[in-house]
Amino acid sequence: MSDDPDPDPRGPSPQQRRDAAPTTQQMRTVGERRRDAEQKLNQHLDEARHQNEQSPDDPAPAAGRAFGGEVGAADIAAIQSDDSITPADRVDLIANQAIPETESKDIRTDKGDT
């Protein structure tokens, strides 16, 4: 059944030891991959933040908003007529157009029905 005609009953086989714990090289590889992934994530997050920041010289309106900061009726109509979007997602999309996340951070959430 096994290749070793006289197995040692006192300890695990070399196969079991090899499978039980990762080698130093495997640990280094995992660490390198993790660092690379973290760097890549940070780079993507920085790029996303940079894209969200508009320079004062850039007159282009924010996505989903008409020029001047008002919500475009055509955009809302397009969202409402899209059958592939659930009603809850429609509400979220329209709300995000009316109050973008960058502006909604200043809104107090402690106001309740009390």
C-alpha cells in the first residue's frame, strides 16, 4: 500500500510533514503577493479619489447631474424606465444623483422620529 516497506510508527511520514506546514519559500511568496495586492489596492483607491476630485477649472458636471448641480430629469426617467434595475436600486441611484456621497457625509444621521 505504501512505498516504504517499514513505516516508522513514531512520527508522520515525509509526505505528511511536507503537507502539514508551508515552507519558508511559500511563506515568502504569500507575503510578497499580499504586499503586491495591498499596493495595487492603494494605487486603485488613490486613482479613484483623484478622479472624484474635480479641479475648479473643470466645468464638466458630475456624473448623472445636469450642468449647474441640478439632477437631470432625463437621467431620472432613464433610471425609472430601466426594467433591469430593482425598485430598491432605483431609489438608491436617484438618491445618489440628488445627493452625492461626498455631500451626504455632512448630513446628520442622529435625527430620528423622537
